[in-house]
Amino acid sequence: MSTPVDDALDPLARERSHLASSRSALRAMREDVESLDISDVTANWVNAEVLARQIDERIKALADLSDTPLFFGRLDYLHAPGAERAEGAAGEHFYIGRRHVHDAEGDPMVIDWRAPVSQPFYRASKKDPMDIALRRRFGYTGGDLTAYEDEHLSDPAEAARTSKLLQQEIERPRVGPMRDIVATIQPEQDEIVRSGLGGTVCVQGGPGTGKTAVGLHRVAYLLYAHRERLARTGTLVIGPNKSFLHYIEQVLPALGELTVRQATVDDLVAHVEVRGTDDAAAAVVKGDARLAEVLRRAVYSHVTMPTEAVVVVRGSRRWRVPAYEVEEIVGELLARDIRYGAAREALPQRIAHAVLVQMERAGEAPDDRVQDAVARNSAVKAAVKEIWPPVDPAKLVLRLLSDADFLAVHAEGVLSADEQKTILWAKPARSVKSAKWSAADAVLIDEANDIVARTPSLGHVVLDEAQDLSPMQYRAVGRRCTTGSATVLGDLAQGTTPWATRSWDEALAHLGKSEGVIEELTAGFRVPTDVITYASRLLPSIAPGLTPVASIRENPGFFEVRPASPESADPEVVAACEELLRNEGSIGLIAADARIPALAEALTEAGISYLAPGEETTRQTRLTLVPASLAKGLEYDYVVLDEPQAVVDGEPDERTGLRRLYVALTRAVSGLIVVHGAPLPAQLG
């Protein structure tokens, strides 16, 4: 149990001593796990493998990262948490960190940031101190504790003020992948992070509002609060592309969570190899939720009503189930609206049951073994194959996209003739393997697969950059959490696909989570004031009903628009990169996809090394050359944006192009230089 602290003598030295002691305690915890002998507690090799894997994960979770602060704050309570607030009752102090650390006696030295006792670190204020006398924040250089800052929340004489250490942590330059924000979570973010497992939450957040971090930290919190349940059901983080997933992949391990799977929507529906592409018109129709009804009709069209009785021969007896009775059984199964495959498996048992009823009437006493034997009878199996044949989802979609008559029958009243023509392949494929499937086709196959056999559900799914998903993609994600919950993250202003989400209510309906709660984050922590103000000029054209992000950063950041002649634009871009490389931190050069080869050549000629999105920056190579189509979700300390009009022109329509530009303009954390040889888009004014 913690005791009150006397900081009269050298508080910084005392805190450094506690840090050293905590690191020693964490090391001892790790050594205790490493020394475990499981040879006498495992009954067989399977149990031994499972236990060994669990121990290995525990050892990794207890790793002490030398450049990551073990704790970042301290809370001094006026009274013992949960105790009666009696006059003169002694309070306690707790160090708040990324994971729990205890000493040899089991007393806590660092409290996990997710524990209830840690909540006031994020929520307490002068207006509602939550029984906190003092909140202390720590400043670090690398892994060394170098400063602290106190807020006396219960002292009416002390005025509320902005935390300098908090601002420094938010604005600290970054090299490498995304890091956690446990030291800087704000009250409105904390409410979302700690929302319950049972409900789905949709977070609308503009650039720099921390929505991705909020989603990842909510996963970490839910694993802390519901670990046993989620260990059984599983968790999944879905991102827009591999570069994005690589960028965020270290956040949860840094918080001690190693079991969360990450994937893209394309990974989830990878039933076939994707080798083709759709034009925008075809992709929009294929992504429309109406295709689910077309697929359902096509699957169940394989069911045909019987025209002949089913005759089962057992020994010297013949048992006849008339066609009308089999038809009743089929009708009942169709009316139950269960999966096609489940109904197909039930049909032989239902026919066998009808035979058993006849046997009982004849004075026999058949049991379950007899029913199973009848269900496997060749006559029953032949009838089932004729009435309710197996359906291959990929072959079904292949036929729909290749056979105009088959599509017309099942799309009647759902898709117009023009829409049907739009999605039909000009040159039908001969087989599933030879077909050049598109990403949208793979989603259709996944839908058909779910009509045939239920998709397993996870306990919780985080869906990031959700605004770019089609209705059919939402359905694909929703199938993965039918019995679980979801955290949906996105920004309607950053939707850059032809089928981009129009409203979150509509998105939640397609996801199967209409009861989900929509939260909006409007406080900007990452994007400098001048940059977000400039980018927000585009909002009336791309998302007129959306609240602009209001940056809460005290540092306005560095922002400059540099016009150049068309001939000198490339050298100006290189010069801007060289200028920013003199600063500490990461640099992103973002340009229209078509401009990437020319800029790559210019950088190479200038002797500047660069990375591709997804490659980890180092102290030696801090510049990433980013196609505008891959910029979403990524952040850099400084950004050079090349030719805004080219970014707009690279998209099929102006609104999508302006949304792409909005994304590109809002990737900078500390500074932005816009270089243009062509005129700027009129919307930037």
C-alpha cells in the first residue's frame, strides 16, 4: 500500500529513486516468470505448448523499454480511494504508468493507466478535482526523468493553467512508428477509451484529434477490463492499408498487449487472388448493399422443390416419404431463414425423422443411431443433392458476373438494366482460378460465403479510416463482430473513394450496429493552428455540415506557401526538404501519385535518401516520399506538399480531389511548406 509522500527534500531526486526502484521491481517480475518450471504441472505436450506460449507472452509484456517512461504521472489523493472521507484521513499517492509494477511484497509501485484509481489523472479538474490534492506530470529525455510539474487541484488559491509538459509531449518530434498517448489522453478522449465492451462507438474526428490513438487505447482498456472474455473471442484492428498498419503496429505492444491481430478489409475477404481492378462505376455498384439481396436470391435459387417421393430401404422394409411431405420440410427450412449450408445439413435429418415417425407407427422402436443411419442412406443423400445442392460462393459470383441472364433473373427489381450491364464482365472468365478478380469481387464472394456458412464473430473490432468503406465492405466487417462490439473511427471530410460514407448513421446500419453511439472529437492536438485553419478552407466544399477542428496547441507551428515557376518547382521542393531536414523529427514529402517518379529522381540527384510509406524512419533517413493516395492516417513532424492542384487533378472528380488534398494538408505535426508551380485550387482562396 502506498503512503503519503514528503517532498520537502529534493523531490526530483526522490522521483528518480522511485523510477530506479520500479525498474528493478519490473526486472524482478520478469525474472520470476522466466524462472518458472512447468515440467511438473503439464499433463501432456499440448498443455505444455499452450502454457509455454502464455509464459513467453507474459515475459514480452514485462519488457522494460529503456527509452520509454515506466510512469508518467503521480496522483496524491486527499483520502484513501473508496474510504470514508473522514476529517484528517490520510491520503495515498499512486504512480501512473503503462503497466502495473509491484514490489517483492506485492505492493504496487506503478499503477496501470487503465485501473479505476488512475482515471482522475485524465478526468480531474479544478471544477471537479475527484478527491485529488495533487496531479504531478513527469518530463523525460529518452528514458531519464528530467522534470516534473504539479497541479494542486484542490487548492482554490492556485489558478488553473495549461500544462507545459503536456504541451511538450504532444508537440515532441517523432522518428519511427506511431507511439501511444497514455501520458496525454484528454478527458473527452478518456470517456471514449473507457466506454463499455457491450456498446459500439463511432468516433468522428478531424485531423489531429487523436481518433486512431483513442481506438487503439480503447482496445488496450477493454483487454484490461475484460481480458478473460476477449481472450476467448478475440480482438482485431482493421486499417486501410499495410503502410498504415505498420505505422501503428507498435502502439499496443508498448502497452503490454501482444495478442491483437491487425488486418485490412482485403485481408479479411481474401478467398481469391485479386489481380484485377474495377472502374469507378462498377466498383460503386458492386459495393452497394443491394448486392447482398442479389447474392441471397442467387444462392437460394439452387433449392428446388421435390417432385418424387423419397424411398428408404432398410432390410426387407421400404419406407416412403411422399413428395408433399418433403416439400413441407423444405418450406419449413426456408422459412427459418438459417444459413444455406446449415439448412442443407438439417434436411437429411428432417427426412430421416419423417421415416422414424413411420417406423414408430409400425410398432418399431428406433433410436438416434437409426435416424443417423437413415440420414446417411443413399436415397436420402441423392434427394438432398437434388433438392438442396452445395453452393460454391466463388463459382456463384463468377456466374453472376459472367452470365447476363442469370444476373438479370436475380437482380430483377433490385438493379437497373444499366447497373447490371456495368458490373458484367466484358470477357467472361473460364474458371475461378483464371478470373481476374477485383477487390470488390472478393467482398461479394465473402458475402456469398456468409449466406452459405456463418462467419465466426470476434469480441471486439476496431475499424479505422472507416469513411472510405463501401456498404458491402461494412457488411464484411460487421460479420466479424455480430456477437461482439466495434469501435468505428473516421472523418467524413477525408472520404476519398467514389463510395465514401455519407453519414455515420448509414455506416452503422450497414455494419449491423444501428444502436451504436456517435461521438465527435473537435479538439486538435497534432495539427498546428495555422495549418488546420488553412486546410479548413476546403470544408465548405467537401463536408459542409462538419465542425472544423480547433487546434488547442499553444505553438502555432510553421506554415508557408511558396509559389514557384513551373520550371523551378522541383528544385524548390528539394530545397524545402533540405531546409526541413535541418530540424529534428520526421519529414514527409507528399505529392500526387503521378508526380512521385519525377520527385524521386530529383531527390536522388540531390543526394537525399528517402523511404517509402511503411518503411520505418531512422536517425539517418528521416524523409519519406508519400503518394497522396497513401497519406491517409500517417503523420510527420514536417511536411512538404507538392503541387496541390495536381493532387486534386489526380482524382476522378473535384470533390474527391479536394478531399485528398485536405488529407495531404493535415499530415504535419510541427510545420508545413506548400510548393506550387501551377495555380492553387480556388477553394484555398
